[in-house]
Amino acid sequence: MGPEGRNSQDQPTDSDEPLLARIERAHRQIVNSVLTELAAAQEPSRIRELLDPLPEMLSKHFADEEGPDGLYDGLRAIRPSLDSELKSLRGEHRRVLEAVEALRRQLRELDQLERAEDQEERLGRIGGELSAFMELVRCHERTETRLVADTYYLEEGGSG
């Protein structure tokens, strides 16, 4: 079950849900659910369990933002001056995916270390990188949310 007490069967399917609502739902799921649980996770196995589905989840989400007729195309159509900022956000998408893959790889390698001291040292480094990853995702999401609000609600005079 998700954070609102609903299971995935209760969630709208991608084809039923408007793009902006789907993106906002993904932001809530990633930031409010996954990152909150990652911040609280102590055991490497739990961290790995939370990280493992992220590459696919993030890739789908980024496709909604970057793809043809995606969020970024809509923002650019209203405010062409956003082109440089949207290009930067695309680059952040790549960095987010690279960071999550690096974390997953490091957690797999952790199991290969024989000495407990080596595992503790590596786990400490992973914790620092995990914190940096979570801050990158949160900052990225705040930037996108600001762009959407500024564009759709201020530029377009939306009543959302």
C-alpha cells in the first residue's frame, strides 16, 4: 500500500491520468515516500530494497517529463526562454540515474567485503552518498515544481 493507504490497483493507470497529475503523483511518491523511507533505513538490505526499483520508476517519470508532448515540451511552448533551464534539468536526470546506479553497485559490493571494519567504512561512505543523492532529487523536484507553478499558474493565469 502507498502512503495514502491505497494499493496500486486503486491508482489511475498512466493512460487514464493527465500528464501533469501523473508527474505530480510521481514526485509525491518519490520524494515523500521513497526518500523518506531511505532516510530512515538503517540496514543495507532495506536500502537496497528501496533503491532497486528506482531506476525503472525514475526512467518512466523522466520520460513523462522529457518525451514528445511531455512536461518540458509544454513548458517550453508557453515560455521558450526556459530552454536552457530545461536542458539543465535533463542533465540532472542523467546524474540522478547515474547516482542511483552507483549506490546500488556499492551496496552489492558491500556484501563482497569480508572484514566488518571494511563494511562499516564503506557503509559510512554510502550513507554520505545516499544523503547527497536524496538532496539532489529533492532540489531537482523543487526546481521543476517552481517552473510548473510559474509557467502554468502565473504565465497562463491558471486556477489550479
